[in-house]
Amino acid sequence: AVLCGSEGTLALISEARINLEPLPTEVALVAVQYESFMDALFDARELMTHGATSIETVDSKVLNLAMNDFIWDSVADYFPASDRTLQGINLVEFTDFDAAKLADTVDQFRRYLEQVASDNGRSFAHAIARGRAQVSQVWAMRKRAVGLLGGVEGAKKPVAFVEDTCVPPENLAPYIGEFRQLLDEHDLDYGMFGHVDAGVLHVRPLLDLKAPETMEMVRTITDQVVDLTKKYHGLLWGEHGKGVRSEYAPIFFGSLYPAICQVKALFDPLNRLNPGKIAGPTVDSPLLKIDQVPTRGASDRAIAPSLQSSASTSLLCNGNGACHNYDLDDRMCPSWKATRDRRYTPKGRAGLMREWVTRLSDQGVQSIPSLSVGEHILGAPARILRTWKKSDANYDFNHEVFESMSTCLACKSCTGQCPIKVSVPTFRSHFLSAYYTRYSRPMKDWIVGTLEYALPIAAQVPKLYNLLVESRLGRGLFSMLGLVDSPSLSGIDPHRAIAEAGFQVADTSRLLAMKDSDPERFSRQVVVVQDAFTSYFETNAVVDLFELLKLLDFEPTLMPFHANGKPLHVHGFLKWFKRLGESNAEKLRAIDAIGVPMIGLDPSMTMTYRSEYQEAHIETPPVLLVQEFIATHLVEGAIATTLPVKRFRLFAHCTEATNAKESLALWKPIFAMAGQSLEIESVGCCGMAGTYGHEKANVETSQTIYAQSWKPKVEAQTQSDGEILATGYSCRSQVKRFSNQTMRHPVSALRVILASAASQQPA
């Protein structure tokens, strides 16, 4: 027992036998709402008398973060809208082995809440989650909300140094009142949450650890909190250990401290085990001091400002480990799930990137280098020689970072799902840009980077192109260059296909004239912005989109094809991407200036305009996802049909599902308006991610990722399960490749439904 809580200062434990108790089988949770956080704290004391297993309190800071995150959708039913302002909650959990007893306990508690609801300082609303699944959703919200604290904008981030203080539960409310006053006097923002039934409340003040003076404030605040916890008969450490706060151990242990030192001397007389923590062999042994421990902020301070900017999201990583996710139906992080190599997680890559920019800064490098196409050509001989000489004998840390970055799918799940918003694709592109100033780019990168330029030309001779990619000779050639399973062209140029379907190419002068001469017709105009993949590999999907829009009484026109630049960004051609993006954005602005909405079909390519373009400081007007446009411009009943209800299941592209979850959810009411049922499935990454799955080096990993979540769901579907639809071109391509099934985009399914409704024929 003496080893418990010793934090590695007495011994190393290699094996332990633990007695386990069975968990209660029945669970319910009551979410109790308050107009102030202090009301929630004061009320918790009374709530404890009702036999709850646990009670957790969350303040408005943490709550608001959750409300503005996708996680809120899963728990919104437990926090119904009210004219009262929600500023605090108590999450009261009840458990039992007997379902009937639990139901009775919860019902009694519910009646109590209803009885006191009108009293001052009491809750104004409550909701009940029943069963493991519902309760887990609420706890997941609380867990993610706490993680989101680390993602607040600005240089100041929540720092855990007085975060687990503990006082007797009956003292908690007045203690926290003084604690809040203390932090307010320092003009600090903070979030509070924790286990009020145990008297532990987690407090994380927002501080900028890169600022040299911050550690002085850490010292001052900690000293004040020590005095405050002593006043209320509590401890500085109630849950997470003493650790770097061990200098305060003599204060709290008092006369027991010499005895603790004697125990340390018996186990570790030479003070080798975790020295400076809790106690030393003598009362005079030095202990760690709160303001003298190394911090990430201090090391990041030494990085050149321009390097900090290029690697910014990697420096945000606080090591929370949300990306070490074992749920195969969750999208973050596919390379981790396929390899179980922690270097291939957002956390691992962020750590490598942080180390890389630190080393660059140590060598006097002020900014991450990047080359234009011309510079690539001029410097090719030197880079080829350097690449040829590359070997393990000539160690270069660049190669370690490159190995990790090259396994990233750039699916952007981390960008949307990481609570800190660590975006690996963002800093990965900066790293690749710099790496290839020193080493030669493989030919596959040039092929992928120029693909958007080559496809319009290839579309003029589709049979010749398809012969090349489908023949044994062509496949062998592409394999030698590092690419496999290249898709075939649709066989018809998208501009010609649209014209044959009776639609026109967008013309700014025609649209301007229409705006003045025919305002009603002008109000129905929408411009479809092309992406290379659906336009040239799935031209039929583009035609379906046009026909769907026509059925919805819009008049779509096709914007002439221009490269989007997404492949360039993914592979680190940043100067090229910037130049192309600015040219493309100018054309988009010309359409936007007329007042015509623009939409895109493929979510990943379309979202480039709102993500990568913005990161590159390219002024770009909105380009909507298809469902965003339809949901915004249609009124209830506009597409009602009397057809039999069909069931559909939607598998979304990773980028869309994690970075535009609210937009993704719009497909459900759109299908409902058409009298159809659509469910958005929880599914992992498909493993294709643009061109990642077509790279020879990635095929095995790509197939592993596909087999983990998509394959079993795709191949096990039956007619009664409903047709699976997919929004991403790359996802549909992957299904075709590994399951030999053709999957439709939602617009294709809707087009058939509405066309059938128009002729009153079953879809």
C-alpha cells in the first residue's frame, strides 16, 4: 500500500495483481441546468443527498465550447432551448444492478427537481439520459468540451498547474467563489469543471507560456491557491499527483514530512527514483519548484517567429492523445489505425514538426524555404546528387520527419476532430515544400501535381488515355513511376456533356445582362464550379447535378474548368499553389460580384476554397457544397413526392464529415423533403484520400484502412439495409477498386427520385 501514490519515487512496478469489482449494469444520468455556475455549485451539496453515484459540474466557458462544436448535436436533446441562459450544469449519474430500482431512484430525483425548480438558485430545467449509450454520449460531450479548452484562439492556452485542488465537498462552493475572485484579480480567463461530489474542481487558467513573465504569475497564483486550500482544509493535489508541485509537500504534510523522507531513504537512499518529487531521503533534499521546470512554451519561445507561423498548429499540440483512437468507425487518424505506429498520429507528427523547426531555428534558419517551378528545375542537379547520396550512414533528421509525413493521408480529420485543431495537412505541406528544396521530388509528385492541367487535354483523346492506363504496358509504366490503379476517363469532355444535356457554360456578360433584363430568371441562376476528379472521371455525376438542379427549378451553368490546386497543396508545391489559387480566385470573384451563388460537387475539392485558400491568404468568395445550396434555397414542400419511401445510407468524405458536420447533416432533411429516408452512417476513412491510395508505396496501408470500416459495411449491405451513397469521389473510387461495386453520389440518387416523381414512375 505504501507504493500507492508514490509516483515512481520508491520503486518500479513491473507486475501488479488488482482486485476488480463488477460495474453496475444499469445507468441513468440527469443533466441539471442553472443560470449561474455558482448556483450549480451551491446546489450540488443538496443533490448529493439523493444517492447519486457521481456528480460533475461544468461552467459556462466549457459549455459554450461544446455548444459550438459538432459534439453538441449528439446531446442537444438533453439541453432543450429555453428563455433562460444556461451558465452551468450538474451531471448527476445514478447506477444500479436492478433496472426497476434505478428507475424508481431517478423518478424520485426527478420529482424533487420539479418541486424545487421555482426556488432561487435552483435548476430551471433538467433532462434524463437512460442506458449506457445515451449516458456515454453526455460524458463524451463533457470529455471533448474539456479538450476544446486547449483549442481556444490566441496565444493564451489553459495551463494545468492548480487544476486538481480538493476541499471537503461542503466547503467547495465558498472555496470556488474565492478561487474565482483570485483569478479575476489577475485578469485571467479560465474554465472550471469537475467532481463536486468529491470536492475536486479542475481549474485551468489561460496563460501564454511563451511569455517570459508567465512563470512568475504561475508562482504567484500557486502560492495564493496553496493558502486558499489550507484555509478551507483542502489540498493542492486532489487527483493528479504532486509532481512538479512537490515543493509544497512539506506545507501540507506538516509534521509527517520527516517520516515520509525516512520512507524515501529506506527505498531509495541515493535519490535516483524520480528525484525532486514528493520527498527526498532527507528533509533538506531539494524538491522541484513550480516556476523552474521546463515548459513547451519556453522552448517554443526560441523558435523564429516565421517558423512558428509555418508550424503553428503543430506547436498547439498539448499531447491530449485524442488521435490515439481505436474506434474503427471514427475518422481520426487512419494512418494510426492501420499501423499502430505513434509516429503516424497527429500527436507524433506534431512532435516531430516541433523538433524540426526547433532545429532549424537553432541553425539560424528564419523561415521555411520553398521553391517555384523554375527554381526546382535550376536546382535539380544538386538535389539529385544529394538524393543519390542519401543513406543511413549520413544521418539527416529530415528523413525521420519525412517518413512520418509521407504516411499522412491529408484527409483533414485531425483538422476537424482534434480538440486543439492540430492540422497535420497544413504543416505537412510546409515541411514537404522545404524537404524538396534539398532532395529530389519523385516523378509521381509531378504527375499528381500536374494532373489537373493534363486531364482537360487527355479528355480530348479519352480512348488513347484509357488505353494507356488500362493496358499492361501502361500499368507497368505508371507502377515504375510510383502510381497504381489509375482511373479511366469517362470518355466525354464535361463541357460537351453539359451542352448535350441542354445546359450552358457560365458567361459573365450574359449573367450581367440577365440581372437587369430578367430579375426573376436571374434569381434561379447557379454556377457549378468544376473539380478535376468528378468532371473527368465521373462526368455522369456532373450531368446528374445539372439535371437535379433543373428539376428543382434552378438554372445551372458550368464554370469553365480551372485547376483547383488541391493536389499541389497536398504535395507541398506551395508557391505554385499560391499563384494558381490567386488566379482561380480572381475568376471566382468575377462570378461572385454579379451575385450568382457558386457550388461544387466534390466536398474535399470544394472545401479547399474555404480552407487551404484562406490559409494561403487568398481572398476567395464562398463556394457552397451542393447540400448547403439546396437547403438554403428550397422551402418546405418544394420537392415533395408521393413515391414509396426508400432507405438510403450516406457514407461521407472524411474532410466533409469532420470539418463541415453541420453541412453534412443537411442531406437528411433534403431527402426527407423528397419523401425518402436517409441516415448518415458512422464510418471510418475509406483509405483513398485523393491520390494517396493510388501511390504504390501506400497501397497496402490504403487497403488495410478500407478493410477496417468501409469494406465490412459495403459488402454486408442487403436491399433492406438501403442503398449506400457516398459524397466523395475518392471514396466511390475506392469502393469500386476493392469491392467492385458502383456507388452513387447523393445528387445522382435524388435526380432519379425527382425524375421518377415527375413522371410518376417508381425510382
